[in-house]
Amino acid sequence: MGRQINFYLHPDDYQEFEDLLKATVDIIFLPYYHYDGKVRTVDTTIPFDFRKEGTRIYLVRQQDLKQMELNHIEKFGYWLIADNHLPVLHYDRCGFDNDKIIRGRLYFQPSFVKDMQWVNKSEDFVSWADNVIKITRRKLKKYKFDFGGWGFSEYVGKHAKEWLDKTKQEKQIDDSTLVTT
């Protein structure tokens, strides 16, 4: 079973969140799409164009970069990180459009199946990934949502909280998108 934290970030939260990630350890950002069969890095997690970039960024420790492998998706002409067995932390970035925030998350699998057997990823990686999630929980704040008597809490960035407080009304259009009314 994977481990994760879900959250909502406003675009004004992106830089502060990236700074938090960079402060955790010698971290490298890998894009979702690779176009020449070589693992490449990106300097920032701040989105410019989700259609070209994809919403996911992989967080990798410097020491694990040499382990990265790609799977070719021939039909579409790109390669993707073979993330199932690799020491990567998924960062699914939040989308935002004036009246809508799409939930983001940090997520990883501490083990995977190989030859019909569960195989644990390295304790060092699991400890690091758990720590990044723990730091994120401490930095972001819980926000209580009430959807017609059905309540729940999610983590939000400072500017996402201000945006939600300012709009005062929110509705959920699916399990991961908030829309103001």
C-alpha cells in the first residue's frame, strides 16, 4: 500500500512549496515526459504548461538518479519513468483556474511486486520519502470542508486557504476538484 498526502495549492503557493521540497535533501526533479530516451531533469516544479509537461514531477534523491529507467510509449513518441520499482516520490501538482483547484499529492510505494513476490524498496529511500511527506504535513495546514453536512479535512497552502476563505463557498465536483460558487 502506498503512502501519500493530498493537498490543495494556489499558484501563489507553488514557489514556497518548491522551496520546502528543495530544503529536504539533495533533491532532483524529473519531468513526467522524456522525448529522446534519456532521463532528463528540470530545474523547477512550478508548472508552465500542463499539456506539454504533464501534471506529475518525480522527486528523486541525487544518489538514486543513476537507477532511473524509462519505458518507451511508442504510439505517443515519448518515454516515461518506469516508476513501479524505482525510488521515486510522485509529486502530482495542483491545477488552478480562477474558480477551480485540482488536488495535488505526494505519493510513493514502499514496495512492489516482482516475480509474484513483494519486494521492499530500500529503507533509506522509504525513510526519506516518509520524511518529505511528514515535513509537508507540518508546513501545510488542515482546512475543514463542509459539503452539505458532509465534512472532511484536507491540507492546503497559505494562499489556497486565503482563496477558500475569500470565496466562502466551495463545492466539490468530483473527488479531487474544488470549485467556488
